[in-house]
Amino acid sequence: MARPLLNKNLARPPGIERKIDIALTQDWATLSRRARETNPQSGDFLPSECLVHLLRDAIRRGEDRIARVLMPQLLKRAEANLERTVPDSRMRDAESVRHEILSDLAMMFTQDGTEGHEDELDFYECKFLRALRFLRIDHVRKALSERKELTDLPESGDGQDEPALDDEMLARLSRMASIGPSQEDALYLPEVIKALDKLPPDQKRAVVLRRIIGHTEEQTAKICKVDKRTIRYRLAAADKQLKTMKEDL
Amino acid sequence: MIMTAATQTSLRDAMYAMSLAKAVPDAELLDEFARLYPKYADALTEFAIELAIDSLMHRSDEEDVPADADAISDVVSRVMSQFENQLFERRQARAATPPARAATASVENPFAALDRQEFRALVSQLDVNSAFLSKLRDRTIEPISIPKAYCRHLAQEMDEDADAMAAHLYAPQESVAAGRQLYKAEGKPAATARQSFEEAVKTSGLSEEQQRRLLSFRD
């Protein structure tokens, strides 16, 4: 029987719960072999959520031998994810950021159950990749902010009355957010998204809130604490920059 | 993901919860979180923006697995070394500190409220014997070996929440001594090695039929 989660707002997916229950009955040698299985289609493959549970359980019970076998496998999976999502091309010193994220993840296990860390790993037992996503975004955001790599592009000063120049492209972004990219979109939209990420903060907020998250113009204005006209202006300015970038592709 | 308790939740937990809730945040989700955590509405909006862009950049919700299960990179090797050191320090700190009752005080023992008569009535109700029920009460059974189905059955018979029952079975043994019917001896009870569920069933003096029924609980 899997140990209940401390965070009562969370629940493990039933499939994960079942796999944990089975793994808990297995001996050290079997777990060691299963942890090294790298094919997710194999019946022996242990999802990362299970590895997190088994690691927490082993550490709580003082079974450090099991922890030493499972931890490298979990870290290697997290590292593979980070190499894809925080590649060297994304920022200076990406390797050091990946190291910090992995280090934070590993330390969560040694601090598990202590004050301020009572149930943080519960999130990782429910949806490992999405919990890791929070940790990654948090670290990358801090690193970029510390290293001042987020250099604002100059605001466009005369775009107030310009229409939204490329609604079609941004509509594709919105569609991609909800259903995934088409083959054609998949070719060049990643570049558009990178450009979107580099827009000045005000424009980025307006575009994401309005066109990707799907707020109305009025809601977007309210969240940004400006009037609707300013939102229209920011969207137009962003469209102009994105259109220029698209033409360069 | 059901978010019900807005109070006492840190911004970090709210961000984790938002990250888990949907692959790409939408207006409805952002509104819900702003309502649940008004204090953090601005920070959560900023986070949702990062999350939306990140989701578009890296859409895969599938595990990234290393090609070679045996190769360990320098980074993982360094982190493992940190992990080993921290784990060692944790063990040392634990060994140096007397067991803190406060640490387990929040886990309630559902048997603690039963007096001797009620305990005996429960023995009959469950069709077990006192020795076996005492093992469940005193947490001397390895919790991972207890079938979930039996935990649920026990919780149901005692009119308890299944999660609370599981939390009791998982709690350390030292917090048990609060029950009214528990100990006659003058000496303080010491934590004993835990048996597996099967071992506990077979070594409690239960009848063949009782043993067969208990061991038929499987997940």
C-alpha cells in the first residue's frame, strides 16, 4: 500500500498508484533492474512518479542502498529533459542552470518532511514532468533576471493606430496552444515563440494573455491595469515586430 | 487537480498546482487561481505567461529517458555526491536528536480513543484476535505490505477516513502510546521491528479460517 500524500489537494493518477503498489512488494534486485529500464513501452518501466515515491519511501525507512540505486536513474531522466528544454543555445551557462535544477531536485529528497518541505515532493509523485516544469521555469527566470539577459527591445512609438498586422500568425499560436501544431506550423512557429518570448514585457503580457491564454481585451486590460486602448496598441506593436521577424525567416 | 483550500498555501505550492493543472494555462484556470489566491494574483499571472510560452516551446508531456542506463554524466555525478553528503548529514542529525514526539503528534491513532471494552468489540467485529489487532494499533506491521483493500476495510469498519487510517499505519511507532487501553507495564514501550502483513497474520494465533480470509485481501 502506497503511503498517502500529505497534500490533501493532490491525488496520484490511479495508474501510478497501481504501479507503486506493485513496486513496493518487489525486492531490491528487481527494483534496481526496473529502474534501469529506459523503454517507456516496457512493462518493467517505472514512471518517474513511481521512482519519486520509492525514493521517498526508502529514505524514510533508512534504506539508503535503494536510494543510491534509484536516485541516479531519476536524475538522468530529469537531465535528459533539461538538455532538451534548457539547451546550451538558450542561455549563457545553461549547464550551470541545469546543475542547479538537478541539485534542487535531489536536495528535496534529503529535506523531505522537514519544515517548509513537508509535501513538496507530493507534486512530483502526481505529475513529475509538470512539477519539474515549475522548477525549471523558476530557475531559468531567476538566472535570466540575474544575468540581465532579458534586454528589452525598443518600444515602437508610432504604432498606436496600426491594425493588428498578423492576426493569422497569432491565431496559429493560439491554435497550437490548444490542439498542438500542424506540420506546417511546427516548422516555423518555434522561432515565432522564441521571438514572442523576447518581446518587451508589456507587449509579451498583452499577447500571451489575449492571444494564447484567451482572455478578452477587457480582461487583459484589467489584469495589466491599463485601458483597452493601451492593450490594442501593445498588441499592434507586438504584431509589427513579429511580422518583421516572420519575413526574415 | 482540485484546489479547495486557499489558505495557508504558499506561492510556491500555488505555482506547482498551476503547473500540474493543465499543459497550457487558459483564461478559466488563471481566473480560478486568481480567485483562490488573491494575494498572489499578480505573481501567478506572470507565472502563467511564462508557463504558456514554455508549454508552446516544449510541448512534450512524455518522459525523457537516457539512451544509456549505465552512463552517468559529470553533472549527475556531482549532484549524486551532494545527495550522498546531505543524506549522511541528515542521518547524523537524526541520530544526535532524541525522537521528537511533536513530529508525529499530528498523526492520530484511531485506536487511541477506544477503551478496553471497545477494543474487544472491534476484535469481534473484524473477526480477528487481540494480538493481531494490537499489531495494527501499535504499528508493528510494515505498512507497505498491508493490502490497500484491507486498509480500506479496516477504515470502513472503524468509521474512519481511509487516508487517515493509512497515515496511522505509516506513522512511526513511538507516537502510539497515547491510547487508554494500551499498556499495563510500567516501563516505556520501545519500538519493535515491523513484521510483514503475512507474517503478522501467521504469527498472531489466528484460526486457519481467519488467516485464510485475511490473506485473501489483495490489491
